[in-house]
Amino acid sequence: MAYADSHDDTAGTDPVYQSFRHATDARPVKIPTARHPATGECYVIWSDITDCFPGVVRVQHGEYFVPLLRNQDLYRIKPHGIRCHPGVVLDIIYSSPFQQRQHSKHHHHPPARTRISGRGVLSSRGEGSSHRRAPPLQPISDISDSDDEHGDPGPSSASASAGSLTLLPSSSSRLRTDLSLENARDDSETLDYAEDQEEEEEEEEEEQEEDADETWHSEEHGMTVQMTAKGRRAPHVDDSEAGDRQDQDGDSDSHHDEQQQEQREEDAHEESQAGNNNGDHTAITTNGKVEMWERGKVEGAGSDSSVLDHKSQDITKAVSPMDQTLITAKVSELAHRRIEDVLRKRYRWVESVCPKLFIILPNKDVVPQAATEHEGLGDALTLANFRVYFCCEYGGLDCDMRYGQQGYPIKAEKEDYFIQQYGAYIMGVLETLKYGVMFNDVNAPPDQDPMMQIRLSMAMRFLESEGLFSSEELVTGGYVKSSTKRIPPLDKRQLSEFMKLLVVEHGTEPHGDMNPCPTPNRDVQWVCQAHWIAMSGPEELNAVQQFIKDAVGSVACEFQASRAARVVIKSPEKARDFYRMADKLKTVCAFRLVLDWDFTPEDEGELCEALSRFQAPVVKIVVRPGMTQKVCVQGLAHGYSAVITTALKNKRIEAFMMGLSKEDRRGPAGHDERKDLEKGFPMLRQDLVRFKRNTKTGKVNISIAVINFDMAMITVRMAVEGLHNLAKFNMFVVEINDSICMKFIKPGQPGSEIEDTGYRTDNPTGFFKKRRGQDTIKYSCFRAASTLLHSTALVEVRISFVYARDRNTVREILRYNKRLEKLELFNTADDDPSQIYETFKALMANHPRLGSVEITQRQGRPMTSSFKWEHVSDPAKMTVSMNFCETDKVVSMFQRYATSLSRIQILGIKAHDAAVLEKALRPKKGPFKLEHFMLTGAVELEEAALEDLKKIILRADIPEVCIICSVDQNVAKERDRQGSSNSSSLGSSGFTGTKTTINGITIGTFSLGSNSGSNGIISNSQSHSHSSNLGSKTLARGTADAVVRLVDFLVATRFKITHLNFWGIYTRQILQELEFGWERSAYMPNLTEISVMDGQEGSFLGGWTRNLLYYKSSIGRSAYLKLNPTAKVEPLRSLELHKANMTTEDWEVFLKMVDFAEIHTFVVTQTTPMAKSTLVKLAEAVPMGSKLVSFLVDAPGPTWQEMTWLRHEVEKKAKGLWS
């Protein structure tokens, strides 16, 4: 039988016993264990327990339930039983008080107790231990009601205020803990086991790391019970069967982790033997490391899901509290493990925007107060009491990993984000300073300054109060080293984003007194100034000093904090001296070399020779413009192909830039090569080349200015020995804005093994064909051309197009480029856009990837028309967008695609075309997809066209109706007609007219101004003839008529309008007409966006604008809805005022009417000074949780600091401004 076999497993060896006791028993009962036939673990057979304790319903340890063995699927394993816990006395619980009294045979003997204090820690589900806490659950003693109904479970129960420890089932037989090694030993086992404990622990650690994934998967079925101090949360894992109970047959169970209980109870095995065997054995005494591991089990007891409260907790154990020295040793060891990946991470100079090691420390003025008044040394502080400091990475016995002397505050509006993203990382670095670190070449003892230790403790305590774990919490909470999640290092993006969170004084270096220094492995270490000097060496420093001394007057040399050497050289002789000196510079990260003289081919050769020896990771060269040799041969703009080729071949150069300039331009924050690398290309027309090299793969990302695409590609292709050595290749012809951008597949992807072996002779299109189009090319050439247009890797194409000439080319592009996603044709002829689309319609419908086709036209007009088809492969989803003027051929577009129109933007339209559009959009032709309708220049249209457009707006249900309100173009046309007539009249009578320019508009013999009495038209030509005065009156009358026509249209369509945009010099006249003629025109229920450009004298807040803002305010909307319960009024979501004239009183009224709870965009630029009190009121008007995503206030008066304060105050309340 299985039972007999399991007992026989222990034959020939000392038996292992498990102790049980009821609360009324004088002595515990020891039951022999067996080895389970399925799991191979020592366990106590359930029938043996029931034989000794008839009526038992469950087994507990204190208030923690001990479940039956389960397999990986959480099914109970037969033969039933519980895992053995050597050295621990388990409690027997009966179903009724009668059975308890019946089995009471001896006097009461309470067990010994000890108290363990620690912070609660739990693992998160499925990912190792987390650095964040999760919600606590109720202790099992609170869940189970059997104790309250049937009596006291025994004196081993913990107090109600103590934290709870949950036993979770282990679902993997492979998983072992440090303490499970003692399962096969009896309570009276000798101390021989301790001698080889260290070796077994190392093997066990390796196995745990290999089985980490299986471990966490099994623990997802457990239930974690823990309430941490101060109500903070601990991460936990759930148990879907936490409510199971053992039934009267002994088969019921609750799914908890026995492994955690096994560890916790075996921690004290050595000392509990003495308690259970009348003191026959003594504690283990061995070398320091073994002792640390053995004793560390006490503080690290429990599996990855174990937890203790921050407060002290009573646990039934016959052991004494752990020695604090051993706790510190274990904490230090765990701290090293957590930060190991961070210390191992290496960054190149182009990636390391700041030191990788940084911490937060409290300001010195809060340390004494917090230390005396607050027990937590940091709990009562906020992030505003801390500053960010960068640490020296030098290492070695003579370095204490000391932090920099300059601290930086964190932006107040981003404090929560700072803690969330970087809190755990900072905790790990803080621990390296507090406990010391030993990793590879870094060997730094703990900081010995008592005040520094206090500040470190305060910073760690503050992060703990924010819900982050320290290593001390993890150790005292029961984590084992091998299962603790390591802190991941930061990547380049995270480092760059971190720097944006700091408040850095304008014009100062953001990383203060730390300097990057290259290492032999081509990465950089950020070290303090003293260590940078020590690493540089006397030879390098003397060479620099001698060069500067000899070059006074002809060379300007400076070193920035980023260790970039900026050298301005004015002669070839001094350049040669610099080249010789540069060979000795080993700790310079970047060269910014300005060659300020007329460069010659001989100078280019010397530069190439020196460039091949440069060891700095980054090189930027600036030369004077003028050299154009070999341009036609190499295809590069301005020449310098030899310099660029040499830089590409020097594998030590990770980033290279070259440009043309007569002077070395300095940015607002000084010269910064790292920022220059990140800027889009081309930033200026003088940029020649910019490339970065991936040090792992060796692939190059290059952007280069060219004059011939094919020749330039041959030059670069030869320099890098094949296109397969490139990651990205961008070519630009800056003068005509043409470009070709190539992106090559990454190593490991299908096709990446194919190399460009024929780079010396073959056409590059053959290389792309071999890779089966896996690389991508974005081709945008309107004037230039390249053979790449005939490749099979095109994903975006923008070309010049004439229907009669290029239709076959477009057909080939669609046929052979199966990954083509976007096609844009710039039609230089007056072709019908619908005819062009219909020609390729069949190819487009069958294309597997094509998403959009766009046809643009201009034909010498100031505005470009566009016709865009999207979802061309699916006629049911296809949509058409149109942006056209009156000269475009749009009738066929209306007739063919009326039901597919989604956006219509009208810059001008003929009456006949408007009639066709109105007919095509009648309801019986629907349904329609029209979502956006915009009209510009309504007063320039014929009356019939305006009436047809009004019908379309009123009849259709269009979500967005935008009206551009301006009469400037109409007035300009009238002025031109009057001006030509007056000029001819004046010329015949011998008079000459004058010209005046107002707001960029040139006027004839009169000028336009702002005069409300004359509709803004006044005459400055009193000496002109009667015909000139008559022309002015005619123009004024025409302007007034245009304003009235526009206002009539706005009033007629006001219930449909969603967007209004007022601009031009006649904006005030339009607003006045809206106010005086139509008081009710401000009632626009669907209006959500308004933009007004004023620029005239007098208060901006007239009657119409006041009525509109009040109507859209929360008070106005409520009042209107009370009178009209069935109506719907949309709030303003975008408000833009440009060149507004607003006083302090206007702002007070304005802020009362604007509903900042609903508005998304708020932009105000005014010409009058703004008071500081207005800024305060504006900041107060924005409520917490505002929906603002765009905010701008620009006005004379407030200082830069005051505007920055306003921005920060608004960002605190509107998280969308910076997220």
C-alpha cells in the first residue's frame, strides 16, 4: 500500500517527527512523518492525525491555517496529509467545545513566544517582488468564524492589531526555499548539517533563479493577507479558492502557501531542538558567512509571498530575536543584488545625457527638525523638501561614491510622476550609499558621515512612505535574495525625461559638477572633477595647457561640463598643432572643431588624416562655405566627401556632424553637441551630414545633404561597404525640399542575413529586390529624381505628376510595391482629379496595403487644393476629403463621390458648382459620411452660391461646421478695382497718387483705419480730386455691405456652427455689426471653438463677446436650460484671443465667464500690459482636474519668472498639459 511504502522510505534513517498540540494539552504529541509517493516531500498522513486527535477539523499555526498537500493544478494529493514543519508545534482545532474538553488530559503549558519586528513586504503577481505595495486583504482570523463559535484556537494566536502571515500552497515540487533543506531531519538532529550549508545554499540559489517563472505562476493561486503600517499597501497574489475549508472527513482545505510557513518555522530549527529536547543541543557556531546564512533565515523566513507588519508581531517560536548585525548584513547583501543591473549597465556618451546614479536628499535645514519631532525621519516631509544630487561613479577604495555638491529641485507639478517613474531606482542608489557597494571595479564602503547617514535614512523613509520598498523592508518581511526582483536600469529615453523634471537655472549645466569620462570599453563614467583629473593623467593635462599657452590669439579653446572640447582655429598651422595634441586626449568625449579660414584641398587631406586617428566618441566640424570641388562626381552638397568617408570608416567615432558656417553659432544654453544630434535634419541649409553608429551592431544612421541622389548613394554605399551596414539612410536636397528616406530591417529579422555584396558595381534596386521588399523607402521628389523610384521597397511616394506623361510610371509603382501605404501626386497640369483616380482605381482596390491617395494642385495660386481618398481598397469604407477653390474641376468629384465625402473645405466656388454640390447632398441621395464643412471667404461668393451652401449647412447633420469670418479679401479686390480706376484718372489730369501699407496691405491714394463712425474707412488725401473722394466712399460702402452679408450668413446658420474664426483688420467691425444688429446672434448652442484676432484699440469685450461668453459659461448654460429644458448647449472647449486689448477690469469679467472646467485649449496674446494680480486670479480660476491640454498667455508686463510660475500652477491642476 502507498501508506506503508511511504513509511518505509525512512527505514534505515532516523525518523522525522512533527509535533502537534491542543491548547489544553500539557505536552505536544509527536507523529512520525512519511515521504509522499507523488511529491517526495516529508509529510504527516491525515489519518495519523485523526487517530491521535479524533474530531479534528483543521490544523493551524497561530492564526494561520495549514492546508493539505496540493499539486500544480491545486487538487489535493492522495494520500492526504500536510507537509512536515520540523521544530514547530502545530495547533489542533476541534469542531466543538465538547471535543476540546474530552481530549484535555494534562495541565496547560503555554508555548514560548518571541517577537519579531519588521516591515511588511509581499511579492507582486507573476513578476518577482515588486517595488510597489498592493492592497491589503483581511487576515484569515477575521475571515473564519469557527474560532468565535467554538472557542479560543490557542495561545499561539497573534493579537488583532498585529500583521498577518499567510501560508500559501506550493504548486511546484521543484521549488525549494532556504529552509526546506531541513525537511528530512528530526527535531533532535545534530549540528553536522551546518558544515556544508553554504555550498547547498549556492546550488539552491541557482535552481531558484532558473525556476523563477514556474514559481510565480504557481503562486498566482495563493491568497496574500497583510496590512502594512500606516495603511500602506503590500503587493499580493490572489487565491480563487481561499474560502475552502477542511470538512469532517479531513478532505477540506484552504489554498495558502505552505512554503512560506515552512521557511518561517524552520528558521528557528536549531534553537527549537533545544526547547523540544530539554536543552540537549546548543546553537550553531560557525564562520561568519555560514552564520549569516543560517541566521539570515530567521529574518528572511517565508516564501516570496510572505509578509510581516511594520509593527511587532507575536509568533509561536522557541527562538530569540535576530541579531541586528546579521539583519544589516542580509540587508546589505540584498541591496547589492537589487542594484546589480544598474551598476552593470553601461552607456555611450550619446546615450548618457546625465549620470546614471542619482539620489534625493533632504535639505539640511529640515534634518534637525525632522529628526527630533518625527520618529520616521522623513514621513512628515514632502518632495519639495528634497533635492536631486548626482553621484560619482569612479569606484575604488579611495572613493565613497560621494554625491555632487549641487542639488536640483523637482518641478512641483510633476512630483507624483517623479516618484512613480524613478522612486524605486533612487531607493536602490540610496542603499548603495548607506550600506556600501562591492561590484566588479566598484568597491565603496558606506558613507561614514553621521549627518549623511541621517539624510540617507530620511530619504529612504520618505520613499517608503510613498509606497516603495527598501531592502530592509524586504528582508524583515521575509523575502529571500534569489527571488527578489532587481531594479531595472534606465534607458536613454528615461534619462532624458528625468532631466526634464528638474528645475535647472537658466544658462547652467544640468549635471553640475559631474563629468563624463570615456573608458577602454567605449562607454562613459560620470565622475567628479577630482577623479576626472586623476583619470586624465598629467600627460594629457599638460598637453592641453601647453597647446592653449602656445595658441594665444589664434586659437580659442574651452572645455564644457559634458567634456566636449570646443576649439576655434584660425590657421592651418595651429590646426596641425591641434591634430598632434588630439592624439593624446583620451578622456575627451566630444570635439567641436571650428576651422575658421578658407579651406583648401590640402587642408581637407590633413583633416582626413587626423580624423582617422580621433578617439573621441563624438566629432563636430564646422568649416567656412565656399569649397565645391568634386561635387558633381560625388553627388554631395558642397563637397567634403573625403572627410565624410573618413569619418564613416573610423569605427571609434559614434557620432559625427559637419556643417558650413561663417561663425560658430551658440544656442540659448550654449554649445551642446548632444542636442545637435537629436535635432531634426536638416536643421539649417548649412548642415552637410549627421550620423550615429550603433556600437553593438555597428550599423549607421546617417542623414546627408546631396545634389544628386544616385551619386550620393554610391559614395556612401562605398564608404560603409554595403547598404546592409546602414540602419537608416536619409538624403536631402535642401534647396528644393526633396528627400529620400531609407530604413533597413534590424538584425535577426527575415532577410537581414542578405548582404549588399555588389556594392561596387550593382544597382541598389537589386539589393532591395533580394531582400523581398523588407526594407522601406519613403520617396518624396517633386523636382529631383532617382532610380530608387523603380525599386520594390517603396512605402510612401510623393512625386510630380502629369496625367499624359506619368500615368504608366504610377501604374508600375502600384503593381510592384506591395507594401506601398501612401501615394501623393502633385499635379502640375490642370487635370481632372476624378479622372486621375478612376484611371488607377482597379489597381488601388486590389492593393494589399495602400491606405490613401492624394492629388494636390496649385497652378500658380497662393493656396494649394487637395483631393484625398482614404481606405481605397474597401469601397464601403472609402472616404474623400476636398480642399478646393473656384478654379478647380470639382463637378465630377461631387457627382461621383458625394456619398463618400467626409471633409469639405471651400476656399471659393462658382455658383454652378455650388448648385451641383447642393443637389448631390440632398437627403434622398444619402446616407452621407460628411463630418467636417469649412467655408472661407463667404462674402466673395455669388449670392446664389451662398444660398446653396446655406441650404447644405441647415439641412445636413454635420458634426463640425467651421466659418472663417473675414472681409479683407473682398475689400482688397474692391480696392484694386478702385485703385486702377483712380490711377488712370489721376494720370490723365497730371496728379500722382501715394501708396500706404497697413498690416501688409498696400493701398492706393487712401488708407484704411479703425473708425467706428465711418465703418473703419477714413481718407488721408484731402488734396485729391473729386474722383478720389468718390472712390473712398464707394470702398467704404462696399466694405459695409460685405460685413452685413457675412453677419447675415452667420445669423442664419448660427444653430449649426461649431467653429468660428475671426481674423483681419475688420474683425472689430464684424463684432460690432453682430452686437448692434442682431442681439440674439450670440446664442450658438453648438459652438465649441472660437478664435478671434483683434489688434485694434478699445476694449475687446464688447456686447456680443460678453453675451457669447456668458451664454457659454456654466451659469449661463444653466439659466438657459431652465427656460428651455429640451435644448442642448455645448460649452466652449477652445478659446483663442490674439492681439486682444484687455484691461484688468476686462480680465475680471472674462475669468468669471470662462468655464475652465470644460475648456481644453486656452490661448490669449494681448497688446496691453497685464497686472501681476491678474496672473494670480487666472491661476486660481483653473480648477483641480481641469481638462486643459493647451495653455498659453503672452502679454507685456509680467516677468519670465512670473509667467513660469503661472505655467507651473496650471500644470498642477491640469495633468494633460505635460502628460
